[in-house]
Amino acid sequence: MARPRGRRGNHREYYLSLLLFVLGAGVGLLSLALWNMFTRGMIFTFSAFSPQGGQVYVGGLRIKHWMLGAAIAGVGAATIRKTPWAAFLIGLGTALILDELLTGDLAW
């Protein structure tokens, strides 16, 4: 039988989820910045928001950030009640989607 949670337990879960979301978003932005820096030789602080990074194709279909972001955030949303690390996945996916929105590069 599950132990009833008090008021403190709910606050701890909330702050842990918030921290993991922010950490996931930070890892997403850092990974995009590193991808752009290493694939195009760009050395710029906000290179995560630049659409000139390397391109990945699978079977002739270009894999875009928002596609990966939606898949990662979807996995996080599906597991949000099972593990607090789901918030990390949602943050990571959100960062990838926002990168596409801010660059205006949402096309297929």
C-alpha cells in the first residue's frame, strides 16, 4: 500500500520536476550549440539559435530538431507519473522545439 504523501512531499516533487525540466532544457540548448559549433565551425555564444548547423538525413528525409523534440517530449509526457526524470525529457524536447520556432525553420 502506498504511503500517503504529506504537504512537504508534494513540494519536493514539484521542485525536483522543475529542476529537472530546467536541466533538460539547458542540456538541449548546450547540445544544439555544440552541434552547430562542431558541424559548421561556428564559435558563437548563442549558436544554438542558428539554422546553419549540420543536417541529418535518414532515407532522404531530413531529421529536424522539432521532430526529435516532439518524440522526446512525448516519451516524457507518457512517463510523467512514473518517474521525475520525465520532466528532464520534456525540458529537453521543449528546447529542441523552441530552437526551431526561434529560427523559423519548422519546415519538413
